[in-house]
Amino acid sequence: MTDSHITQGGAGNPVAPEGTRTAADVVTPELITRLTRGVGGSGTTVSHTPFTGEVLAAALPESTPEDVATAFENARAAQRAWAATPVRRRAAVLLRFHDLLLRRQPEILDLIQLETGKTRLHAQEEIQGVAIVARHYGRKAAAYLRPKGHLGAVPTLTKVTELRQPRGVVGLIAPWNYPLQLSVGDAIPAFVAGNAVVMKPDTETALSALWARELMVEAGLPAGVWQVVIGDGPVVGPAVVERADYVAFTGSTRTGREVAQAAAARLVGCSLELGGKNAMLVLRDADLARAVDGAVRGSFASAGQLCISIERLYVHESIADDFLERFAARTKAMRLGTALAYGAEMGSLVSERQLETVTRHVDEAVSKGATVLAGGRARPDIGPYFYEPTVLDGVESPMAVCTEETFGPVVSVYRFRDEGEAIERANATSYGLNASVWTKDARRGRAIAGRLRAGTVNLNESYAAAFGSVASPMGGMGDSGLGRRHGSEGILRFTEPQTVAQQRLMPLGPAFGMTDEKYADFMTRSLRALKALRLR
């Protein structure tokens, strides 16, 4: 696309050309019937597209608590045979799914865009993420889950093996902002560990999850192993938590606390990826061109509706003016659009609620003295929930945008004098999900990263480097959650460790005519010898 194809919408960000295809071309009654086959629902509900606010899917099944109970019954019946399937055969399903996903991505790109309002490139990032996860666990699951030998109570006499048993049926509550990546992406390790899944996607983005389920079944997953229930969060969500053997939740910190309390009351485990107020630090020696690019990606991907996106930007005072001039210019030039095609650089917010939060944060900050360097206004000429990518300067506490998660295309800029000050200010939040450090000195960057209170830290990248490195754990500290996705922790959370200890030759007690006193003396000398041999 060339600049000559861009039309200007008033005095704000330029608008990319509209596409020729519409929601009606993609989401047909036949598609909805196909994708919802097997989804239990005593009623019906609808979903909408943020691009226009109009109805997208007119007849989605709406589940009741009774429907959720039935879904768990069906999942438990299917899980037993699935758990008995060798892990390498389960992993082969993931690798077939990987290939099908990449081959059929135009279908899911349309659905993601229509359900979330994001650009095609940002939708494609979800496909990248899911493909990486499917490949990783498809190749590594057998190693993560294999029996492991451990040193026994008495070396050579006690043989110990650690097994990993599936938890059973996992309750997975997925959010609306990344409907493919945070649904099937989290389900993949649960499946390959031998579990079934009952998933509650957000109603407004259920089609993406249902499409992924259909593709996974085509790849070889037994249909009963993945159950989907759809409905109002406060009704269906608790019903899922009440029956699951483990709960994986991604969403707000407020709801995450409720999920954790409900899971704890039943003595079942849970993992929670919650909110963030993520910081980006631009040091005085940073490559400004790269840092500006990173700030644009990190702040405005998916219109800022990303748990790990950048909302606070700390720039060294010696380079702040130059950086901000470039950053504001890039932000003002971003193309906004609704087309089901590549070209736009930022899409829509997902709902009226998100638009209200963004508007409130920006308007309040401005009323209390903040300056808008770019953006700062809604764009109803493009769509009902569009808001321009916004850069704020002069933000101070107690402005809401300073401390509360905005979850929209708004970033606040702060100047700092020394790195210790920047680290302290970046850590001055109850959240601890993601952070970003920009410097040409890799050693100094790593040292600063180690002092930041965040589950992931990216050097010279905003969020994708850490999130895409799926062999390593990803998750939050503090109010940003519990547990980790990805890597060994991302799959082992869906298992119960089981220790099998075999005692040989002699028991762990008096034997061969020993008195209690002689046995105690023998064990005391043995323990001293084991320490001297440096056994662990």
C-alpha cells in the first residue's frame, strides 16, 4: 500500500482504504451451524463486530450451569481414553494442527479481525504464537512428561520414579483480546498432558475458539476431549470453576481474585494471567530509531488491548525531546482501518466499555495538566469504538492513567535522570507482568532487567521476544497473576506429580535381628556417611 491510497479522516490519524469484503461474506449461517455443532446450549445469544457494532453471529448456543455440568460429564468420559493414548501420539495431533493452522490461516484471520477489531497483521501474530506453541509441545511434550528417576532415601536400596499424571478435566476461561492465542494456545499443553478441556471463551469472540476446536479435531483430537460452553461470564464462569480439576484463567485482576478464591475453596490448583501496567525504559545510549519502532509496536499492537503492552514509557532526559518528537510523529502517521486485508496499522477497541475507559483516562489526565502529544480523541468516522493512538506527557499521580491499567492505545511518557530512578519508578506498581529495556550495552541491559519486578523483560524489544520464546516461562508477579504458561511450567501445571518408591533388599526399619537401638545407630552412621559423600 502506498501513501497515495490513504485518505485523511479530519485532522487526525490517516485512514487506510476500506476492504471489499464484509462480515456477511465471512460469517454465514452455515459457518455458525458448523462451528457450534456439539456445543450445549439451552438458549441462544449473539456476538457483535467492533468494526461496526452490528451483530456478527445471530444464533450462538447459550449454556446454562446445567449445560456446563453436561459438558464436564462428556469431557470426563472422553478423557480416560485420551489419557491412555501414548504421549507421542497425542503430540502428533499438535504437529498436524500446526500444519493445518498455517495452511488455513486466511479463514481464522477474518474471524479474529471481525471479532476483535484488530488489524490483519496483529491477528496474524496470534497465528504465529499458536503455531510456535503447537510445535514446541509437539516436539518437547514427551521429554517434559517422561518418568524421572530420583535419589532414594537409601541409595541403591530405594529406587524412586517421578510420574506425571494428568489432572483430569481442565477448566479454561479465555478472554476476548486474543481469542485464538489465549484459547487454543493454553489448551495445547493441557491436551498433550492427557487432559480434557471445558473452555469458556468470551461470547463476543467465541467463533475463533470454535474454529480452533474444529481444526484440532480435524488434526486428530477426539471431539469429546474439548468441550466449549458459551454464556454470560458471571453465570457460566463460576459453573466451570466449580467442576474443574484445574483452572486456567486469563483476564482482569479483579475477576482473577474471585477465580483463585473459588478454586482454593475446592482445593484445586489454578494459574492466572491478569493485568499489567507495563514499563519501557529507554536508556541514554539506546538506538533511537529502533526504540521508537519498539514503542509504537509495544504501545499500540491490537489497539493496546494486550496484557503485556507498554503503558508507561520512561526516557532518559538527555534524549527525551528527540525521542518524543520522533515517537509522536510516528504515532500521528499510523493508519487506522477496518479492512479484512493487510495495510492498516491499528484497529478498533473492542467495545463501548473499553472506549469509555480510554476516554476517561485521557480526559481526566488532560483536565489535570497532562499534554497530548499525539491522538487523544475518538474516531467515530471510522467505527464506533475507534480511538486514536495517544501519547501523553506530564502525567502525574493521582491521574488514573498513571496507575490504573488502561488496556487501550494510550501511553504515558516520563523523563528520568539516572537508571536507579527509572527502575524504582517502573517497579512502583502492584502489577508485574512485562517490561522492556532499550540500550546498546547488553550487559547493562541484563543487569537492569534483573532488578525489574516483572515476569518477562525484553531487551531491545517490547514484548514479542519473551512471549514468543515458548521454551521459557511467561507470567506475572504481584497483581499480574499466579503460575506460568510456556516451557516446562506451562505443561507441568496441568499434571499431578506422583512419586513411586520401590524399596529393595532391606526395609527402612530394624532387620536382620537388629534391635531398635542398633538400627538407630546404623542409620545415624549412614546419614553421616551420605553427607560426607556429598549426596543430595
